[in-house]
Amino acid sequence: MGRRNRNLDLDTSIGRKLLKGYRPKWQLETVRYSHSILDQLTETNFPSSRLNAAADGETYVTWGEDYFALFDFEAGMNYSGKFLVRAHRRRLMSLAGETMARLHRQLRGFMPAGRHHMGFRDYTGNRWRDVEWHAAKIEELKANSARLTGPDEIAAAAWLIDNSARILDEIARLDAQLSAADLPRLIIHGDYGLHNLLFQKDSSVVTIDFELARIEWRLSDLVSCLSRFRTSGSDELDYDFESIGWFMQAYESVFPLTPEEWRLFSQVWAFYRLQSAVQYWNSYFETNGPVRKLLSAQDAMGQVEWAKQHPDIHTLMMGEATPAQFAGVGERSQV
């Protein structure tokens, strides 16, 4: 199921199941972390993936160095990458926004078992990947990039090397600024979007794939999701603000943001995309390519600059912008 995962859709003696193979080198503590979140959602009857226990009572099994889990198969429609008329898109965006808000509200205050290498250590402590981690990682990535041989890889990595000091300086500056702010932390999904939502005939929505769920500012989940609402057929950083507005209005109706969150939305947007640039760059070496990961790191930096140029990003999201600010945004959108 899917091009990038190791999931199998199986018919078994106890019904239709999904066998999930976790990413290579994924740590057991990380598997347990996401499974404890799923257990909490099951206990509170939130519509999400449902784990099956193995014979020993654990919700995972091992095969060599890899971890696998068995889930109930969730029926439903996935609309990722599909063409949608605007009326249909509006309905889906509203359902998606409401579902994210209910997910955030349902999990606030919950402390997962295990450990995730991303996000905050807990609700008051520091990040696992702090400024020092990024400084060391960037030096490692610069050294690895200097040994590349392919012309496309060399060109893409050269841009990142040239901008590495700026990336680290911006991470440090925004980390200091945002750490001093009153930004609520909760369990975020980490990879929220239409690609991880199954829409049911009764208008309920099942959320799947919690591998990247972790303690974070909830704004980070919104940035991760909304930054994908790009217009197709353009090299420019145009966003489908109409869809973003539908999503945010639905989210706000369930779990409103604080004034401080709205004020700092653009700074969190920039901070999250800076982290993404380093993650894409690192992922290129962890997975031996492809070169598009290096290009994605560059694209993330483009989103950083866009956020810095739009400190009033909340007005764009909530439909208070002037018509000129929406130029080029509209019917071409694709999530």
C-alpha cells in the first residue's frame, strides 16, 4: 500500500488487516512512543488506527532489526493527489480542520511511553534536537556533501553548504525568541494532511500514520499541514489561501488559537521550515538519495524567506487579505 512504505493489505482468518513495517533503523522506544499514543486514542474512542496485540501482548513484533505492527484495516476514501472541485475541497478542508483540532484537544496533557527523537522531551523541557544538535549535524552534512560526485547532487548540495551558516543562525535566533514565548505544547500528528486521512460515508474521518507524533508546539502541526497547500504549475511560492482559510476556520471553531499563537505564526512557520531543511538534507544521506531531497531542503528555505516577508500571515489565512495578495491563487491548487 503506497509507494514509499512497507505496508501490506492482508486477508487473514480474523479479518482484513494492515501489516506495517517501520522505517529501517527505527528505534523500539520510538515505536512504543507512537503505540502508546494510539492506545490512548483507542481508549478515548477517537477515530484513528487500531493496533492488534501479538501473542505475548505486545503491539509489535521483530524480524531481524526491523519492527512490524498489525492494524485493523480502515475502510474509507483517501483524496490525496486527486482533482477536487472547489465545493468538494471546501467540505474536505473543513472536516480535516475539525479533525486536527479534536485530535489536539483529545491528546493535550498526555505523556507517551518510550521516546521520540524529534520534538520536546516533555511539556516543560528542552528539545531533543536543540541548537547544538543542529550545529553538529550541519557540520556533518557539509563534510558528507563535499564527497558527492554526481553533478546534480553537487550543485544542490553546494547551495546548502553556502547557506549553512545562515540556516544555523536563523535556527538559533528563532529558537531563543520562541522559547521565551507562551506557545502551548501538546501531542501533534507530525505528518497531517489528506494523505493520512480516510473519509467515511458518515462524514467521520479516520486519522492514520502516527510515526511522527510527538510533543511539540501545536503551531508546528498546522505549519506542517498548511505549507503543503501549494498551487500547482508554478515555480513561485503561491499558497491556496482559500483552502487554508477553510481549514483554519474549522480548526478555530473547535480549539481556538491564543492571541500569542496568532502573533507568532509566521515565526513558527519559518522555524519549522528551517528544521525541515536540515532534515531533508540529512535524509538524503540516510536513504542514499534521491537528489529531490536536497532540492526539498532548498524549497524549505524558500518557505522560510516567504514567512519572513509575511509577518501578517494570519490575515492571509483567515481571509482578511486584499485581492492583490491572492494573485495567482485559486483553482490550480492541489494538496
